[in-house]
Amino acid sequence: MESVRVVERSVVVPSEGTPMRRLWLSSLDVDTAARGYVPVMYLYGCKPDVPSEDVVERLKAALADALVPFYPVAGRLAADSSGRPEIDCNAKGVLFTVARSDDLTADYVRGFAALSELRKLFVPTVDVESGAMWAVQLTFLKCGGVVMGTALHHVLGDAPSAANFIRTWCMMACGSKLVDDDLPCHDRGLMCARSPPTVDKDLLHSVMSPKISLSAEARPVVFKVFHVSADQVADLKRLCQRTSTFRAVTAHVWRCAVTARGLAPGSRARISFLASLRRHVRTRLPPGYFGNTSIMLSATAAVTDIVSGTLASISDTIGAPVQRLNNEVAHSAIDYLELELARADNDEPPPPKEGSLPDTDLKVVSWLGMPTRDADFGLGMPEFTRPPDGSTPGVVLLDSADNGDGVLVSAYLEPASINQFGKLLSTTPAY
């Protein structure tokens, strides 16, 4: 920790007056409250000719401008009279930290695999009691490179929402102005539950992943990033009968993980992944909807079918819950979460935030197709964007590789299976 020293802490507030109100949150938003802050880290290459003071001032000014249309980001997490979380849009601002390192370089960051340590160095720590919605830390490295670490409270929104805010901040840092199509929509009532809430349990349980309880004891975890080339992705899609990149790569990842973990042939394995409801509610959400819209889907299969079956059949298993997504499923999911909130016992202890998934479970998070690498604040495109966290084995992140060259697979797996997983992943199956 001595390698990075904080030189400034400040708060950036909106550059103009913003609505002062309490923002009601949907059940999809409230369901994310316990997840807390989502850390993300951006690495920018060496820019020795750009004075750090100029970078800081430009980004602060642009952030202040971006907080005008995205005013909930400058608010604080609060609760209504019944204890339901909501956002107090009070313009108290975003936490902004500037740090420096006299010995760390971009090469060090590129090659560092201990993500928990990267988070301690480059992602700001937010006092939960403060209720701050978002925090950012700029760290200037010895070589002239810059690391930007952000911590966004999940109740603000999902990945597309966060990407929209970052894109707006970048536009303003580069001198562009917002047009009407870029404006965010803060009407969370568009994703409210029906009155009364109505849940088709059979339909919902065939699609939605049940809540998974983490074991109390955390298993050791190793993090590695693997590259699936564009040519291999094309081969995987061909084997899966021209399906999507997500389904083809996820089918391959699932088979590799199940095989590398050596699961018992008679057992069943489960895969879980997020799916957005944006296109599945009857009243289509506006493109700029700023909030949470995702639910966790899951699929299960016998281990023998995953290891010995065709890649196309595995892809079909993954695609089945996605194909069942429709307006009724979307609203059943929203209503189910609303009913869960109503039944919640305030005296019941919260589930552990850290622990281990069952070794039969794999959770896949996809950033494919998202503009995670478009965060150009005038420093050029980031070399990589990465969530510098991962204490739970069995989690895999898919992201687009540089220049469209395939997919990056960031895997958090057990030490005993990570190397075998990598070997299997690099080999295209025969069927």
C-alpha cells in the first residue's frame, strides 16, 4: 500500500441545479442493494506529455457537467418510512480521489494477477454509512500511465446504465455535448410490480436462477485471463450451428470448467448468467433507462452430457431459458422480487457476501457487446477494463478482446483446476 499515496480527496457536485427529490426504486433495484459497490478498473498507457493537473481538472469539470442529467449519481442511498431503499437526490456529489505512485508502472498493473491487491491500490474505498452512490480514484503511475478505479453502488443501475454514464462523462471530457437521444430516463416506475403482484411460479422457476447460498468457508481461488481467438470463436459458433458468440463461448467454457473440476459423472451441474429484461417487458424501456433491468437465469445438465455431449446440445441447454423470456416471465420476476421484499424479515441475518459457490455451479458474467473499452477521457482508449475483485471460485467474465480479436475469458477457479481449464479452453472440441 506504500506504493500508492493519496494526494487529494474532494467531492464533485453537479455544475448546475438538479432536481431535489427522493427516487423510488423498483424491486430489481432493491434486490441489488446488498451487493454494495461494483469495482471497475481502467488502465491507460503512458501519456508523459499530458500534465496530471490538467487531466484532473478536465475530468472534474466534465464529471460535474455529467452529473446534471445523471443527478441520482450525486445522491445518497436512503430509505423511506417503511425502510425500503431509495435514492435521495440531494446533489451531495461524487467522491473524487487523486493518487500517485513513484515506483509502479503500467507493466506492473498489466502483469499483476492478485486482483484483491489491485483493488486496494487503485479502487477507492467507500464508507457504506456515507451512502455515496459513486466514487472514483485517479492514480498517476511512474511511467506516465493512469489507472482509473471506480466504485458504483449497484442500486444505481446495471452494466448498460453504468456504461451510459461513463460514455456521457467521456463525451463531455472531450468537448462534446449531449443530444436528446443521449439523455437518461430516471423513471424507475417503468419497472414496477403489477397490482396485485402475480407470479407464474412454474414458468418463472423454469427460467430464473434460485438464490444460491454461499458456504460459510471460502475456498482458495486463482484468477487468470485466457484469450479465445476470433478464429476459435468462429469455429465454436460453427459447432453450435451459428449461434451467438455468448452461447458458443459459454458452452465451451462450461464444458471446460466441468471437465477441469473433475465433477462426479452422476452429478448435475448448473450454469447461471444475467439476462436483461429491457426488450422483454411489454412497454419497451427507452434506450436511456437508468436503472437495474437484469435477472439471473440458470440451466442445469447432467455432468456426463456436458463432458460427452455435443457443443451444440450444451449451447441449446444454455439458450433454453433465454428463449423462454417474454413479457410474462419478466413481470413475474419483478412481482416475485416485490413479494420477497414484502415477506422479508428485518430480524433475519443477511446472507454472507463472501464464501464459495458449490463446485457444481458456474456463474458467467458477460460484457460482450458493451462499450467497456470506449472510455476515452482524452487519454486514448483504455488498454483494459477489468473488475479488480474475485474471491469466489466459479465465476467467469467474458469480454471482447482488443481490435475485435475474439474473447477474453477471465476465470476465478480453484488452484487445482485452473491450469487444466486453460488447456482445455485453448483447444477447439471436435464436436
